[in-house]
Amino acid sequence: MVLLTPGPTPIHPRVQAALSKEMRGHLDPEVLASNRRIRGYLSHLFDPGEGALLAALPGSGSLGMEAGLTNLADEGDPVLLLVSGTFGERMVEIAHAYRLDYRVLRSEPGHPIDPQAVAEELKHRPYKLVALVHGETSTGVLNPVEAIAPIVQEHGALLMLDAVTTAGMMPLSMQQLGVDYAFTGSQKCLSAPPGLAPFALSERGRECLGQVRGWYSDLSRVAVYWEQEGYFCTSPVLLHYALEEALRLALEEGLENRKKRAQQMYATVLSLLEELGFSAYAAPEARLPTVLVVRPPKGLTEAEIRKGLYARGVSVAGGIGPTAGKVLRLGLMGESARPEHYRVFFWALGEVLGLSGLERAFEERLGLVLG
């Protein structure tokens, strides 16, 4: 099966090999040494500045989201949630469950958060925390964190960034932007197996630790394991090995190079799909290069296309939230953004549409982009 969903993503052979290493205890010296290397790699991935907490939560990216909201804000603390799709709405659900004093600022589906609207809202109330999804997986929208972060910083609030579909596939400097907490999921741009949520918490953000009402998501407990090398919980050791190798691969390639690779693949795939009658869902000025969200041609449903592709060994995703039943979502993260995978995709799509030669047309077009 060719896996082209917006997570999980295909696994590099070196990462697959890391999963086959000998099992060790979570406090074994070899595992702790691997953890130290992971922290070093995460420092390059997030660039959070001195004194930051760097670790990987044993859970999915959603645990990273919950941990950020609950460690940086307490019951009654004013929180501004910037929502542009399903995963922004997930922040709302978590804030409601923990009884945070939250307000929601939404964009229209397919459009990014307006920085000016954020500035206007921050004039009216002192917020402790502002939370933003950088790349919204449900709509394929890239939100302008570069424009929003300075506004939040000027206001004095903490800034939390869901970097699930961006970290590991494009450069991200928390200290340059003024981000206090950023997280991702191991199965996204890093192309490791699901099960870990790598994150970075700034030195300023660490001042909030100790107030969380949870236990498993208490980042001060997580720090005991990752920094003091003491006992917190039984960590998924083999996933740590896989994450270390995935991070090493990403940094060997270089984040700028990975961003360029995703952008080139995005442009090539979209241009050919547009000729076939597909159309991009996200606004042109705010398209996320790691997740291509497209409406199907007239006369076809996303379910028909998706099922036809799957029958031919290619797995893509349908819409969720505002895009449910309306779109196809194609992953261009990590190992999924490779020409060999999309050659198979276009062959299968040609079979579904009754067209021949789409894989050759893709190769020719990619050659022009790369040339």
C-alpha cells in the first residue's frame, strides 16, 4: 500500500531498522543516551532558546495539544484560541473540558487567521495564552505565524503553536518568532511511527509548570524523565529509537531542503490535478505545502475516487470537519513527498478516471519544476 494520507506517513528503511533494535528498559543507559540525542535534535528542530524543556510525550499530537493548554493556562485563565479548521476546534474542546476562560477567533473555511483581527481582539482583553494551529490539516491552510507572533509578544501573552504538519518539513525558530510552546506528532513530517509527541517549551513557558490539574500530561513530571533521567512512566523505547533516527534523517537533509522538496511536489501535483478538473480548497495565499486539499472534478465524489485509489493500492484521506465529504487530502510530509510515490498515485488515478499516461505526465512536469 502506498500511504499518501496526511499522517501517518511512509517510514524510511533506516527508521524501520531502528524499530528492530533490541528491547531495553526505559531507564537503561542506552535508552537514556538516545533520549539525550533526541533532545539535541529537537533543539535544532524547534530552536527554542536557552533553558527550554525538550522531550517527546508518550502519546499522539493530541496529547501535545492538551499538555500545552493545561500546563500554560489554569482554570479561569483567559485564553484566545485561533481556529481555522478541525484541529483548531480540538483546542476549543480541550479548553472547554478544562474550564479555561477561552474566547474563539475563527477564520472562514479555507482561509487563514487574520493578524489584524488578532490585534483587535488583544486590545480588548489581557490574555495569558494565545494558541494557533500553524498548518491546519483539515483544510490545507498555512496560518501566518510570522505576522501573528509579534502581535502576541507585544501583548505579553504566551504563544502556543501546533506545528504538527510543519515541524520537520520547514524551518521553525521559536526564539526568533516568540513562540513559547510548540509540538508535533512523530508520524507526520518526521515520518516515524505514531505514538510520540515531540515538543519544546521555552524558558518563559516553564515558569507556568506545576499548576496543571492532570497527571500524565504534567510537563514537570515529563521533565523528571527527560532531564533528570528519573522515573515518570514506562516509555515506548522502540519508538524513541525510531524517532531518533527520523530526526537524524531530517536534519541530515536540512529543513530548508525539505521545505523546497514539499513545495516542488505540491506545485507539480496540484498543477496536473487542476488540468484534470480538481481545485485547491485553501486560498492561494495560504496553502500548506505539506497537505494538499483538493475538491474533486464535477461529476465525481471524493468517496468514489478514494475507494478507487485504495483498490489499486494507494491510500489517501477524505475530508474532516468543514471539508467532510467535499475533498481529498494528500500528504506531502516527510517520506510521502517523494516522486516515486506520486508516480504510483497518478497511475492509479488514471485507472480510476479512465485516462492513460498520467504517471508520465507527472514525471515530465516534475522534471520541468526541478530543472
